[in-house]
Amino acid sequence: MGSLEGKVAIVTGASRGIGAAIVRKFAAEGATVVACARSIESCEGAAMCQKVDVSDSAQVDACVKATIERFGRVDVLVNNAGITRDGLLMRMSDADWDQVLDINLKGTFLFSRAVARPMMKNKRADGTSAGGSIVNITSVVGITGNAGQANYTASKGGVIALTKTVAKELGSRNVRCNAVAPGFIESKMTEGLPEDLKKAYMEKIPLRRFGQVDDIARAVAWLASDESAYVTGQVLSVNGGMV
Ligand code: NAP
């Protein structure tokens, strides 16, 4: 039996990269998965795809409602949708700041708020609380900071603080909230980076390889499952030893 058997999960940013890998892993572990992104037609392993902009509260609420109408509950939320708009602080536009904060941080808040009540009400067959698990994807640079990423690092540092607060607010109702902080993972987000920058990153990674999307999906699946039942408010770094 898979570690997520019987669970209904929503995964944001599921059209490619880390999110798509999380959907495949969750499906392999037995979960019923709702895959979300702004543009998504199909997604391997998903029971339902939803076009959702995570920064729009009406769309977020509608997605959670549609999930509960179709599958009866939501046990797991993975806030994975994220973007970068890199640039030095002095040249960063208001629009680049706002867009990154709206998607990476506000989107995580909106989806967490939307699932909180349904998760608190979840019951097991014997009537005891089943609660839920929220897993937020932050980043190594949300811990360390990074030149050229004021907007992105602020959003990811905010996600870490939000994770700890949600864990404190919802813990008594058996809803857990943790974050995964990936290091350098090979995906569309990183493929365009200059080779000299990639080389500099590689030199800082003790395991001497870039991470793969499946490295992140396995960590997320553990935090989503009951195998991590006594873990909440934590940040799990998956970065090859980089930090
Ligand atoms: P990616 O390949 O660029 O995928 C990003 C996903 O987010 C896509 O599915 C995209 O789909 C979705 N998305 C973007 N804006 C959205 C919005 N407003 N509403 C809904 N979905 C949205 O990136 P990735 O590398 O897989 O990154 C996934 C997460 O890991 C992000 O939070 C990123 O910050 C984090 N991360 C990545 C790395 C890395 O090295 N790759 C390292 C640390 C952390 P649409 O464009 O169709 O909406």
C-alpha cells in the first residue's frame, strides 16, 4: 500500500518541473491528485486538472470547492507554484516585486487559508480527527539571501515564516504545515542561468550534482504522508549539502 493511499491532494504549479514530479510521486503512492497551474490541459497521474492563478483568491477558493465537490475532502496541499523575476535591488521595478510576492507568497497564503477549515474537519473512519498536511516549497535562498533576487528571496523567506505560523495556528486541529527548501534543481526555472553561475553553484554542492525534480518529490511525499505525523513547523533542506 502506498504512503498516500486514500488521501486527496492539491498540488499547485503542476504543469511542469517540480510540481509535475510531485503529482507523479503522489499518484504512485496512491493519492487522488488535483493538479493546478495557470495553463494546464493534462498532467500525468492527476485525477483532475484545474486552471488556477494562485494569486487570485476567487480562483483559489473555486479550486478548493471543486476539489471537495468532486472528491469529498482535501487532505494534502502542496504550495509549489513559483516564479523568478531577477534583478538587482536598485533596478528592480515595482511590477517585478509585486508579481513575485503575489504568486510565491500571497498564493501560498490564499491556498492555505482556503484549505484550513476543510482540513480541520477531516475525520477518520473511527471518527477521530484526520487533519491534514500543508507542504510549502520555499528555497535555499529564502534562508541565505541571494544577490539579484530581492523579490524572490523575500517571498521565500516569507513562506518560511508563514509555514511556522500556520503550524502554530492549526496544530491543535491536527493540521500540519512544513516547508521544503530545494537547492539547485534542474528545471525550466534554472535551465536558462549562465554557465559560469551554474559552475559556481556546483562548486558549493558537496554531493557534486544538481538536484533532480524527483529528489524534491520524495521529500514532499514524506511530509505529506502520515509517516511524518509528529513533524510540523519545520523546513527540510534538500540541497545536496549546499547550506
Ligand atoms: P518551473 O519549472 O518554472 O514551474 C513553475 C510552475 O508554477 C509551473 O507549473 C507554472 O505553470 C506554475 N505557476 C507559475 N505561476 C503560477 C500562478 N500564478 N498560478 C499557478 N501556477 C503558477 O519551476 P520549478 O523549478 O519546477 O519550481 C517549482 C517551485 O520550486 C517554485 O516555487 C520554485 O520557486 C521552487 N524552487 C525551485 C528551485 C530550482 O532550482 N528549480 C530551487 C528552489 C526552489 P503556469 O506557468 O502554467 O502557471
